[in-house]
Amino acid sequence: MSSSPNTNRKSTVWKWLPWVLLLALIAAFIWLFMSMKTPSSEATWEPPRTEPSEQQLQAPVADTPDPIESYHNAVARASQSVVNIYTTQAMAEHPYMDDPVLRRFFEFHGNTPQGNGPTNLGSGVIVSEDGYIVTNAHVIEKADEITVAFNDGRKSRAKIIGTDPDSDLAVIKVDMNGLTPLAFREAPSRVGDLALAIGNPFGVGQTVTQGIISATGRTGLGVNKFEDFIQTDAAINPGNSGGALVDARGELVGINTVIFSRSGGSMGIGFAIPTAIVEQVMNALIKDGRVSRGWLGIEIQSQLRDPTQLETSTGVEVLNVVPQGPAAKSGLQVGDIILTIDDVEMTDANKLIQYVARKSPDTVLNTQILRNGKNAEVQVALEERPAQEEMQPPRILYDESLGGRGHPDIRGEEQEVPMMSEEERDRMREELLKLFENNGAPQ
């Protein structure tokens, strides 16, 4: 019995089907291989790019989530907490004003001495609802009367709570309640952060200038004993001293205190005291009326560094140890090189001074030193820093060779009244009487 045609056709199809599938698979493989292979002559260079996921991880955290078109809200919040400060100093009466003839002479020439000296100006920041205000110590220095002008037009007399010339900070108080204190920024400032300086430059009224933070931790300027400045290019002019440096949210970053200038005006280099120091000094002045700082009792200098050498030494060398001081009691010796304190590297003398000054007395510091080429560890218990002579630093840094001028919101040195002998005084009195008898016409 012969097979049917349909059966033969099916057997033929099943016979060739595996070969057809194999050829299709080989063709697909060849096509995939050729599509993946690109001639080197057609390759083009493209710059390296960051993946979107990496961009999100590396992107710095912005002060605000959305682009800012105006800083009105930040300024509106901060400006109500920034005040203008006007101070006057009572002047002693001229020693010759008790003589009616000499008094008439001064009155004739319009030079009658007044009871008050010139008015000086500055700025301040409200830090509590019940009237505490932070400003620069040099703003209220030797002031006999302090007037505070608020953003809403109100004015009030203020009294001094305490001053700290070493950091150039002071706290004053007005007898008012319900004031709006300025919030302190919690996060540390970073280079490139936006900065807004609010104050009363040149006495024109409250003004806002914009810039960025150019640097942090600036020391060695020679204007304060304890320096850890924020540098900014926001315009800071005479009268801004004691005013606020705020961020894009209107939170306090620092207290404006000094500018670098060749002319007395802003040149894009201004310095502010950071809030970490402001808070420490402010709380101490309000609580105790004074600031208590830690003290090591040593004289130091930074390790000499040669910029041409690849290997440079770090640390701070001990030049002298005060007898019976905390360093002497702990065993520190002249010639020791302090490498770290509490695992914080001491890169220079200024950093060590600032670190110790922020510690309270009786604090124990874990000090790593290098002595005779060997590492050692010394425990130092700080004592209270003894009182030292007050330093009256300039509030402006300038190049004297270029004729720079001093900061206008600082009083000049007091001028002594030249004294005359009794004979000179009598002779001048007789000459004045003759002039007055002739209505000022010489004989």
C-alpha cells in the first residue's frame, strides 16, 4: 500500500525545517555581530559626561529648592532685626570757659564748645525679643549715649551689657519688648554661598548689598586678638560695622566688622565675625558680663614652610612656656611641636590660638606633639586666660603708602587742649578787652 501525497509532503517539511531554523539563527547572529562592530575610522570623541543619577548625588545642596528671582523675602525678614546705632561722647568743658572775656571770644568766633562730641554711627542686630542687640565693640567704644533706630522708625536709648574687645563684639540692651530677633544659620558657611550685607553705610539709612562668601577662616589680619573671619565681596562701607551678613534665606551668617580698602570705601574685600563666635561671646556677655576663654600659657610660632619643597612640615612650635601655667604643669617643653589637639590638625599658630580660645577653662585637651623626633601625647588642662592690655585695632585695613584713610565710624584720638601760662593768659585777656572796646578793630 503506497503512502498518500499529503504524508510525503509533511515528511519533507519536517526534514528541512531544522536546517531552515539553523540558517535563520546563523543569519541573526551575523547581523547582530556586524551591527555591534563599528569601524575605528568612524569613531568620534565626545567629552566625558556624568550620568543623571550621578548628577543628583554630586549636586550641591542649594539654599532654596527653586531659582531665586528676588531676595525680597529674605531681606524683609532680616531688615526688621537690623538696627542703626548712633553714639555720642560727652566732652569736658574748655578749661578757659570760666573766664567771661575768653568765653566771649569763643562765642564771637562761633567756637563755643558743646556738651557733646561728634555723632558716630554703626549698625547692630537684634538677638532677643526683650531688647538684646549685638554689635561691634568699636562702635560703642567710649560712648556716653547710645541711640538705637529701628527699621520701623522707632528710637530708643540703649545701655551697655558687656564688651569683648578681643573679638570686637559687644551686647547692648534697649528697654523694649516684642522685638524680632534674627535667626542664626545653623549650617557652616561655605565658599560660594550668597551673602547679603545689611547696615547703615555712611549714615544714608538701611541698605542691602549682595555678594558671595569668598573665604572662611581668615586669620592673621592683625585687627583682633581672636580672628576667624568670613570674607565676602558684598559691599561693606563705613557705618556697616556691627550689621548683619545674611544668607539667601535671611538667616544670620556673621557680624560685619572690618574692610580692606585703599580709599576708605568698599573694594570688594570685607570681613565678618561668624555666628559660632558671635553666639559664644553673646551668651557669655549676657550671662556674666565678660568672656572667659581657655589658656595654654605658651608662646608659639608656625613651622617654617618652604614652598619649593614637596615635603613641608606642619605643626606649631613651642617657643616659650609660662612658668606655673597650664602647659608647664602638663609637661610641655620649649621646642615641642604641637601636631594635633583633640585629633584636629594644628596647621599654624592662628588655628591653635582660635581653637584654644573657644574652649572654656578646665577643659582637658588631648595634645599630640613631636619631641626630639618622637611622637608623644600630653594631656593639658586649660586655665582661664589672664587679663591683658586692651588692643585698639583699626577697623579698616589699608595701604599707608597709597594714602589710605581711617574708618569714619571710629573716633580719632582725643586732642588735648593746649594750656597757656598765667602770663600768656593775662596778656591775651588784655588784648581781647582792647579789641572788644573798639568793636574788634585794632588800634
